[in-house]
Amino acid sequence: MIQPLSYVHPTAKIAEGVVIDPFVTIHGDVEIGEGSHIMSGATIFKGSRIGKGVRVFPGASIGAIPQDLKFDGEDSLTIIGDNSTVREYVTINRGTKALGYTKVGKNVLLMAYVHLAHDCVVGDNCILANSVQVAGHVTIGDWAILGGAALVHQFVKVGQHSMISGGSLVRKDVPPYTKAAREPLSYEGVNSIGLRRRNFNDEKIREIQDIYRTLFVKGHNASKAMKTIETEFAPTPERDEILQFIKESDRGIMKGYLAK
């Protein structure tokens, strides 16, 4: 169902059941999966790979070249996973030679005016609320939620199942399972409500809370806290993920709990 007032490049690969509304522009070297809907005024640029059941709302721009002066016209991709939603005026830039792609996972909601810069990777089931602005080379883990107008510095990592308050300036890495808020961005507890919604039991949530108390609340420096966690907590996937995340943090993690 391609409306005659839209433009679809003859080399674009459009699957069965795709709806393309009037005034859409789709460039060459684009693939759109079954059942997707591209709405009026959206533009899909070269190198875009859009999955099945994706909804792209009016004014969205997917796959435009990076806003990076080092970009030299190299081939790269923008990948949107199945059943994701790209709301009005979202902009997603394609990758550079640094990574080669910008990727949004499955079942992701990008609300209006979100910007994803080049070489970003957003996991599955994430929500980025209105006007979240994400600089280049950022990684966001599965199930993360970023509140409206959050600003994320380049190369930051946001762990899975984390939640960041609206309006936050995210200059440091946010470990998995946590809530982050205030200025400077600080630990506000474990995202226990989100974890329960995703079938984490009370025992597992208490384990995660105890790990983060050791790291953020008890006044240890980072190296002592890490050693304490390694020696006093039995190995579990969650413990090991937290430790690995911190060890691999290039920018450093957010601040610990700050008394109000």
C-alpha cells in the first residue's frame, strides 16, 4: 500500500503489507519489513534497515548522515528492530566507520523529538521519552527507561533495567538495575518496581540492593567496594554483570547516594 504522492526509490526493498502514506520519501538501499507503517512526512535515508511491524510517525528522519565532522561519506547502516515505534520528529543518524551502524532494538518506544546520534546502540524494550537527546557512541541496555529531556554525553553506557529521571544530564555511566536522578547524576536506589514488573523475585531484588548499598551507600571507595562485593556476595548473573559493567566503564560511573 504505497500512496502515489510518496516517493520510493526503485532499489528500495519494501516487504508485503507495508503501508507508506503520502509525502513519504524513501531513498535507495533501504529495506522495510512486513507490516510496517511509514507515515506522512517521514524520510528514510540510504542504509536504513527497518524491521517488521515498525511504526514511523510524521516528520521522523531515519538514517541521515551523522552530524560528525569526521564522517567521510563511508557506507553505514541504521537498524530498527521489529515492533519498535518512532514517534513524531525523531531523528536517528546512521553510523560511521567507528562502529558502522546505529541500532535500535526490538519493541522500543522513541517518543517525539528524540535524537539518536551516530554509532549508538539501544537495546530491546527501551523507552526514551520526549526530547531525550543522545550523543554519539552511546550504549543503552535492554529495558532501560530515560525520562523526558534527558541529555546523554557521548560514549556513555546505560545499563539494562535502569531508569533515569527526566531532565538529567548523563555525563557518567549508569550501572544496571539502578535509578538515577539529581545534579550531578547520582544513585537513587534500585529500580525495584521495574524489576518486579519483569518478574524479578524479592530475593533477587534484595541481592541487587545489597550490592549497591556496598557500592554506593557505605562510604567505600570504588576499589574497596568492588573487592567487598566479589568476596562477600556469591556469584550470580546479576552480581557478575554489575561488576563487569563497572570494570569496563571508561567514563566512570555516576556518583553514590547523596543525602537530601
